[in-house]
Amino acid sequence: MDAADMLAQAVEEARAGLAEGGIPIGAALFGPDGMLWGRGHNRRVQDGDPSLHGETSAFRNAGRRRSYRGTTMVTTLSPCWYCSGLVRQFGISRVLIGEATTFFGGHEWLAEHGVEIELLNDPECIELMRVFIAERPELWFEDIGED
């Protein structure tokens, strides 16, 4: 599976989250062999859980593993500091990012600590977030912790 195919899994999740009335951020976690372990989307609104970001959801859906070395986290949006911490804590080796135009998270910090980062600048991911932010600014600013 190439980067575009992997990102498509995360984009599907982002669209599902948006359809549920939530924030359109999706993610997927792939094993070292490229097999999909789990995918998910931001469910902060739907579940009333402020910790259930897209990456967290994908990580939880992947289930307990002995090691996360060699894995790839794919996310539609640059990971926030919370999700960047998850990547570092569990030794996820690579992060593919759909876009960092609408939000620039902790991916440079991850790169500084040995995580392979690939920023795709995907037009679909950028447009999805731009439209959402324009239509639901109050929800977006809540999600990123700004007033």
C-alpha cells in the first residue's frame, strides 16, 4: 500500500466524523508489514470525550500490541501535541500527514526525535478542514484549545 492508499483510509474516517457532526480528522495505524491495524476519527463531540482525537481513536482500535516499532500512523492533519506525544510514547516510527496548512502541530518535534515524517499537502485534506473551520469555527477553536 502506498502513501495515497494509506491516506485514503484516514480521509474516509475524517468524512465519517464530519457526517456524524464531529470534527473531520481521521487517522489509521499500519503495522510494519503495511497491514491496517486500526483506523478511527476524532470523536470528541460524538462521545463527549476530549481525549478522543483521530490518532487516539486509530491507536485504540488497533488494540494492544507488544511493540509499535516500524509502524506508520497516517493522519489527515498535522498531529497536535497530545497525539505527537502518543507517537513518541509508543515508538511509532513513521507519520504520514495529509496536511499542515490549516493546523501546524508537533510534527517537526517528532522529526527532531527520530520519527520519519512525510507531509503530503493533500488538497482534499486541506479543503475538508478549510470548509469545516469556516462553517464551525467555535468547534474548531474548542478542539485546538483556543478561545
